[in-house]
Amino acid sequence: MKVVVLTGAGVSAESGVPTFRDADGLWEGHRVEDVATPEAYDLQPSVVHRFYDARRAALAGVEPNDAHRALAVLEEALGDDLLVVTQNIDDLHERGGSTRVLHMHGELRSALCRGCRSRVAWTEDLGDYPPCPRCGVSELRPDVVWFGEIPYEMDRIMAALEEADVFVSIGTSGAVYPAAGFVQYAAAGGARTVELNLEPSAGSHLFDDARHGPASVLVPAFVRELLG
Ligand code: OAD
Ligand code: ZN
């Protein structure tokens, strides 16, 4: 049984990481276009750095929850037949025990050099313009896919979706493409599709099965069901 799991901010919500589309429409007090576009970075790099430096530092204060841990249990059982594709830039899947994780929107704990294009593991601040460990140029930006940029690993993701028997979407609003289109792609390839989300997402009707409630409850129950 080949399973592809797509996760969004909702899987980390109960760990205390805020989601994007909260009631006030702001992300930690910022409009998304002020911190998550290449244009914002060109105009005000220090604002963007301060924002992501704070997000990266905040990772130290959060822990994976039962949803992350259940996906690690699923990986133990399925091995290479499970792929977790996450839109999240936090590291909670890895800290929950998952090893087969693709971060399609990049990672907080990575920096991207605008000089040599290297992606380097990074745990410190970037706002003080440290030099790139590869080329020495002080042009490191957050290794995060901003609006208008192309997500990572699309070839591997599409190939896995084509082969999937089950596609599970967890904690994502279905508002951002290409991830929002994965359900139709997986279904066209013959996968059973399941949504696990706090409330119906924008694409809820596209799934064979949609269950609504907190991820920390729904995901462990679904994993038990899948392995039972
Ligand atoms: P959103 O904030 O758009 O959606 C989060 C979803 O999680 C919503 O549908 C909530 O109902 C649901 N949710 C909240 N708490 C939950 C819980 N405890 N259990 C289950 N579900 C819960 O976040 P994403 O869909 O991840 O991109 O957003 C997609 C992309 O938009 C992000 O990766 C980011 C953002 O702009 C970039 O930064 C490129
Ligand atoms: Zn470099």
C-alpha cells in the first residue's frame, strides 16, 4: 500500500505554531505579502529576516504532537511506501520521528545563498548577514518558497502521487496551489483520497472521505485504521 500524506499548518497548530489564515487574516501580525514574497525581501530584507529569525527561534519552544508522532508510526510500518509532503517550514515532522519528508515550501532550518545557490543547514539568525559557508558571500536568505516562486521537489511529489493507493491531506486550507491540486491528481491516478482537517477545506468535496476535527485525534485514529 503506497501512501502519500500532504500536511499543512493545521498539523502543527496544536503544537503552538500559528496557522496562516487565522481570523484576522494576519500571520503573526504581518500581512503575508509583506514577509513572504521576493519583492518584500528586495525592499526590506531586514524586516523579512527579523520575521523568519523569530519563527526559527520559536521552534525551540514547540514540540511535535500526536499527529506528527502517528505519521512516524505509519512510516515505521510502511517504510518507503510512505511519503510525507509538507507545506510547513517547521521541523516538527522530523522531531516527531519521520524521516521521509519533503518540504515543498522550504525549511526554517535551512538557508539559501543568493550568491552560489547552495542550500545549507542553518539554525542561527540570518538578519546579521552572515557569510555563506560555501562561497563566503553574505547573501543568505531564508530557504523558504515565497509567493511567485516554484515549490521544491515537484517531480518527486507528482511521481509519488501517480503511484499512490491512498492520499491523505491533513491540516491544510486548500487555498494555495499547487498543493491544493494534489487531491485531483492522486484521484486521477486511482488513489483513495481522505481529508483530515479541523473544518471542511476549500476542496473538501474533492475527497472520497472527509473527516473533521483536531489533527491530534484524527490522525492517530486514521493511522490505526490504515494499519489495522
Ligand atoms: P492555512 O492556515 O491556510 O490552513 C490551515 C488549515 O488547518 C485550516 O483549514 C484549519 O481549519 C486547519 N486546522 C487548524 N487547526 C487544526 C487542527 N488542530 N487540526 C487540524 N486542522 C487544523 O495553512 P496551509 O494550508 O498550510 O505558504 O497554508 C498553505 C500555505 O499558505 C503555507 O505553506 C504558506 C501559506 O502562505 C508559503 O509560505 C509559501
Ligand atoms: Zn554561497
